[in-house]
Amino acid sequence: MKRIGVAVKENGKRLEHFGISEYFIVYKYNEKNHNIQYDNIIFSLKDHRPDSEEWEKSADSIKDCDIVICEKIGVVAKAEVERRGIKVIESEGLVEEALDDFINVQKRKEKIKF
């Protein structure tokens, strides 16, 4: 079972930029049957100071996730998140569509034979 953190805005309906996301919806993803179910919401405490690195608070917030889906993520933030062992997926639009796309990619990967 993997945990997917999704950076969201607009009451959880649309993807948000990683560094400015105020909260992440976390889903559990079953790799065997490709089911996704809601787990919880993680709030990322931002202080919005000009000298602070807000993406660090986002990265700390999702430390227990295996994957993060967000609208955009900066180069430094992406490198740090991936260094922590979290796969980054950038997408746009509705959360529901991004999760559907993720599942479809995972299903296609299963069909590839090496």
C-alpha cells in the first residue's frame, strides 16, 4: 500500500503548486488492484515570510507519503523531495483526473513485458 499526497486548492478539487499548498489530501493506493481511497488531510503550516522556504514546510508535511502529485514544483524543492524518497508527479487540473491518470499509467506499466 502506497500513500499519495496531493497538493490541493479550491476546496480540494484542483491541484496546487507544491510550495504554496496549504494542505495535502492523502490517499492510500493499493498497487495490486489499483484502488485509491481517501486517508486524511495534512495541513502545511506556512508563515509566508519573504525569507522563508515555504516548500520545506510542504516537504515536511508529506514525509510519510511515497508519492506527491502537484501542479508544479520548483527545481530545488523537487530534488529535495526526491532525495527523501518521494516520487514527484506534476500534473494540472482536477484532482480526480490526476488520480485517474496516475492509475491508468500504473495499469499500462503492468502490461509492459521486458
